[in-house]
Amino acid sequence: MKHYIIVKFNENVEKEKLINPIKELFQKAMYIKEVMKVDIYESNIDLPNRYDLMIKMDLSKKALEEFDNGEIHKEWKEEFGKYIMNKTIFDCE
């Protein structure tokens, strides 16, 4: 399945300082069994009605449960949640 996290950062956040630490954090998900791929895309348009970042994970439902209940997800919320204005989660086959 595919798991998408689409993020709009708060105004005045220095996005470029967050991208690499977010990439490093999410690459740790590759150590979870049945996580096949993690891709992170940065928006190339900086407009108020556009989101800034998309994280796409290819994984099994079991791996998604492990991710959601694990340390990476906890760190994501604790370390980066304060910089996020809005977030959309979308899962599909």
C-alpha cells in the first residue's frame, strides 16, 4: 500500500532547515520490516495555497501499524509538529 503525508508548514518557518532532518528521520523507516520505499518531495512552488512537502511510503498494512506506533512517528510529532500548520494523511493501494 501507499501512505502519504502531505505537509503545509507554518508561515515564517525556514523550510530549508527542516527538510534534511525530516529526510533523515523518515529514512529510518526503511529498517521496519515490509517498508519497501520512502520518497520525500519538496514543492517547487511557494504559494499560500500550496503544500510544502510530501512524504510517500510504500509499505504493508502491518508495517504502517508498526510505524504509527513506533519511535519514528513519535519523534516526527514531537520534533516537527510545532512547525506544521496543516497535514493531510492519505492511504491507498
